[in-house]
Amino acid sequence: MRKLKSVFAAVALFAAVFVAGTQSVSAGSPLRFGVKAGVAINELKFNENAFSSSNRAGFTGGVMLQFIAPIINIGCDASVMYTHRQNRINFTEEGEATSGMTVNSDYIEVPINFRWNIGLPIVGKFVTPFLTTGPDFSFLVSNKNVKDAWNKKTFDFAWNFGFGLKLVDRVELAAAYGLGITSNASSDSALYGKNIVDGKNRVWTVTAAYLF
């Protein structure tokens, strides 16, 4: 039931962003609405040498709002994304992997970025590079418990650093690195002890967006 409520809340949030975005575009304001999708490459960074994680690719997709102040080309963008992350957790002894498990997690992700569009002479109407940075809030909507030895946290907070290109004022190609701040997973078993081992997400996200 809790998972179902989370999904309904996500759909409502998507709808609210869609309505706000379409209204702003029709009003001709600097606020732009868009859709975007991409690949999320995730790895967990552990505080214990007995555990490691290898890169795994997931996917992400959703809607975005963007505001860029005229002339100074500084603004922000916010997105509501459905993100599937995958982790491969390896258990190691003396640096060698002895066993492991694959963990799949689904999130509603809300990145909010401060943004600088770098104006270029002559080609600026066709190609505009940009830099972004800002907080990323992720809310777990898949099952919380993963295996007997691990618990997934229901909330994940990270800070993103990104860059990209805007093409002909419509298409955006971007890459961002998310530095996990909060613990995303922790051990909870008699063997390892409760909350002794913590894992924090390190995520590369590559996206393509279309702005209306």
C-alpha cells in the first residue's frame, strides 16, 4: 500500500509539472518545459574494505522545467524523474571478490540545478554550452528490504555537478556526476552488525532533453 501511494504521488507530481510547464510556455515567459531521458551508471562507495561495488547501468526519464534569466544567462532547472538504479555488491576477502548480489532500486528523483549558459559569439544561436550544480533528492518507490543482509534507505540525498550542450535552442545533451551525501544502503545482520557498513551512491547520468 505504501508503495502504491508513492507511485500515485509521483504521477500527481508529474502532472503538476506538466501543467505548470505548458502554461508557462504559452505565456511566452523565460520558463521552459521539456522532457528528458537517459542512462544512469551507478556505483556504491562503501566505508568498509570487505565490500565493493561495480558499475551498473540503469535508466531515467521524466519532465523538467527550466528558467534562464535573459542577458545574464543564469538560472535554474528542476526535474521530476523516474530512475531505475542497479548495483552489484561484492563481498571480498584480501582484495578478492568471494561472492555478491545484484540490487535493483526504483526512485522518484528530483534534481534542482543552478545553471549557467555560456554564450558564444556567432554560433551561440545554434550551440550553447552550459554548467550545472545543485542538490538531488531521491525517494525509493520499490521494495525497501533487499536480501536478508541489506536494507535500502527510503531517501537518498546527493549533490550533482554537470555540463552539457544546448542545440538550436531545443535539444539538450548533458552529463552529471552525483556525489552521494547520505547512506543509501547499510548492513543489518548478525554477521556484520547493524548499520556498521554504509554505502553511498556515486552516479553518472547522461541525458537527452527536448524543450518546448
